Amino acid sequence: MPAPGTRPYNFSAGPATMPEAVLRRAAAEMLDWHGSGMSVMEMSHRGKEFGVILAQAESDLRALLAVPDHFHVLFMQGGGLGENAIVPLNLSRGLQADFVITGSWSIKSHKEAQRYCDARVVASNAADGHTALPDAASWQLNADASYVHVCTNETINGIEFQQLPDLAALGGKAPLVIDFSSHVASRPVDWRRVGLAFGGAQKNLGPAGLTIVIARDDLLGHALQICPSAFNYKTVADNQSMYNTPPTWGIYMAGLTFQWLREQTEGALTGVEAMEQRNLAKAKLLYDFIDGSSFYLNKVDPNCRSRMNVPFFLADESRNEAFLASARKSGLLQLKGHKSVGGMRASIYNAMPLSGVQALVDCMREFEQSHA
């Protein structure tokens, strides 16, 4: 077990581990936020106190991700699954939309969009079991597509785009929509290539219940008539994310996380750039150990392995439960893989320190030595 006074390492894919400093600050402010006499959970979302929280959260997120001025930052509800409907309701105009299938989440996105538009698969890695990315040069982009949807990090399958696709270089004219739920703020975003980005907060930014949408100005104002007003991006933007009661606690917690992220340093680097270097080091440590072992296996092409979600398998899967029991005894939690793929999965988001990954590697090594 972990040393007295330390927390276990939580490798959950989401809701996921959060920075301990953020949790402690929230605990200290729980009953009385900045002398207001109220908890954030008790505040009116129309009051001046929450107005300060909301404005600071947006300002910090814009600075953290270097969001250009011609993009709107929207704080919404519904999570990534909700956005699978909300995006086509706002952007498709009921016409065509292109989807690149790279794993479980892009499959869900495509299936949901079919309810609202002509959703077409223009590339897929299903044939190889979602273990490599389809070559961008092979994508069959449609000239009349209203947008192109890509999940830039597949949480379940452990696949990540190491660079965003350049649709203009591929001959495409449609804006790129990215689901960056599971690696937002883990690396910089090239906004020159993005029209809209969305993500649930519960993996890298805060608790479940908050959804971040960052949308270019020209993509607002095209919602279908059947789009609920609370999900119309233009309505949400025109009302500064307060057309309906927003997820106030989630925004507050995400705001604290944004501040924590902006304070992080790695050498001369700060913020997201610093986090990227840490994430590279964590992923390398774990993948190098797996690759050097015949006891464990990762099936993903090294060119597109996720830095955030590392699925792995024991060569002898009859030992899965024994491994999980050993991990729990060592204070390593929630390592069981998704039910659709089995095996194990270590989610090593921003809040997971290098020491947590080292503890996992040590546990894996000890288990291998005692069971080989």
C-alpha cells in the first residue's frame, strides 16, 4: 500500500484523477468561497460571485490553450456523447458530414450523427482492429461535406493523432471538428487546422458534468430548427454560457484546474507545453517497459500510441484478476481495461505524476518476476 498520508494512484479513464492541490483548495473553499458566506454549489449562477468565477475560468482556458479571439469558448452540459448529437445539429445543416473511424468513440460519433445528417465514413481502421491510424492521404473526403469529424485520442483503443490532419493540404474545404475529450490540455492545439473542438471535462480538466466547446465564429448560427435552444451554439455564445443554468460546480473546479495547469513548469516551459513534456516522459516510461517484456503486450502501432490511455494485455490472461489484486494491494486503482476490449488500461492524464507511472512499472515488474 502507499506510504501513510499519501493517496493511492488512480488510473481511471474518467472520471479521472485530479490534481491534489486542486482538491485541497476546493475543500478549503467548500463552505465559504472568498468570504461570500456561500459554497459555490449554493450560489446563484446570475450572481456577481459566480460571474467572477466564470469570467476567470474562460480567461484562464483561453490563455492555457492559446485560443484565438475569433473562437468562442462555451461551457455546456451533455459530455462527449451529447456533443455527438449537438455538433451535427449545429453544423451539418442536415446535409453531409465526413467521419474518420479510429476506434470506439468515433464509431459512436458517426452512429449518432446519422440521426441528423448524411454521415459518411471517409476512412476507417476497423480492418486492423483499431490499432493504427488510416493514412490521411487515403481519406475519401467529400467536396460537399459540412465538416470532418475526428476523435483525436481514442480513450478505449489507445490511439492518438500525434499531429492534427491538415484538411486543406488534403484538398478538403470543410472545417475540422475534433473530439479532444481525453487529451485536452495535454499538448498544444494548432487552431489553424481546427474549426471546432469539444470535450468532456472529466478526464483532464475537472469533474463529470461539464463540457467544453471551442468554436470558430463562422460556425455559429447554422443550427437545425429541431436543435434545442439550450444546445444551439449561437444561443449559448450570445448568453455567455448562461442561457440555462450552467454546471456551476464543474466550471469552478475546471477553473481551479486551469490555474493549476498554468502554474506548472518544466525547465523553461510552462502550462500546456510543460505538461506535454511530462506526458511524453510518463508515456515513454510505461511503453518502454511493456515493449521490453514478453509478459505484457500493447497492440497499438508505436506511431500513434496514446500518451494518455495505455491499454495493455498479459500474455496469459488467466492471470488478469491476480494482477489487478496485486495492483490494488500496491495502491494502484482502476487498471481494468474497458469491457469491450478487455485486458488492462492505465490512463495517465495530466494529474498523474511520474511517480505514479513508476509505481505501476515497479508493480508490473514484480508481478512478472513472481509469475514468470
